[in-house]
Amino acid sequence: MSESRKPAPTGKMILFTGAGAPSLEESAMVHERTFTEGGSIEELFDERTVGTSSTAVPFRQEGPGGFSLVIVDFAPGFLLPRHSHSADCLYYIVEGGIAMGTRVLGPGDGFFVPAEQPYAYRAGPEGVKLLEFRHRSAFDTKFHEKDLARFRAKAAASLADATAGSVPDARG
């Protein structure tokens, strides 16, 4: 269990550490999760899939316009569903890689996603560790998958392929 952290004040220099950072769930940064076609998180991710990802929030300022930093780790082959957020986000890949369509990104690469823009990606054969930078201390997530059972099957198959070593360049 992570230590509880209060959001940092704005207008001051703040030093922070990653050790003991709360998870995204523990930080309560995600206010609402909705589905364009109806559904629930439980329908989207099975128990095995949930165990292949982790998040940490080492920094979050108070107030709606505060900066936040989230560290995300996904296992090899993790398939992130098509979704959007209510806030702009800048992503930076620290380790591993992802595939977004036919584009493959690795360490030192990144991407920017404006608010309400749907996107998805698959973690590469080494998984991925990335940083999410937002100029918001809280946001909503909307899932755009139309067939949750189909996505769940694809996500399980992607993880199984990665375990078997058959996700060569994360495009799978």
C-alpha cells in the first residue's frame, strides 16, 4: 500500500520522490469513467489483464489547473483500449516501447494527445514504462470500444502472444 500524499501547493518549488507514490486509483485523479457503448471496467479487463499494469502518481498539484505526473508500467503485449481523457496529456517513453497503428515508438520517444481525442496502443515485447504529464490534477476517461467482449478477447490473446514471445515489434 502506498503512502497517502496531499496535492502539492502551486506557486512554490516542490521536491518529490517516487518512492511510496500512490497509484492512480489511490490518488483519486480519475473522476469519472464512462463508456460510449455502455459497459464497465470489469467487462473491459479481466483479472489477469488488470495484474499486468501499474501506475504511480509521484507528483500532483492542488487545484484543477495543477500539474500532475503519472508513471505507467504495462507488461509485454498489454493492449490499451481505445479511449480519451478530458485533459491534454504529453507522454514520454522511458523504457520498452509501444505500437500505435503502424508506428512503433521506443525510449526517448513520446506523443501528445489533446483532450477528448481517442487513442489506443499496444505495449511492445519488453512492455513499456512511460510518463504522463498533464496540466490538470484530475481528469475523466471515456472508453470508445464498441464490443467489450471482443476487446477483452483481443487483450488476452495479445498478452498470451507476448508470453509466448510472438509480439516481435509491438504491432501485432
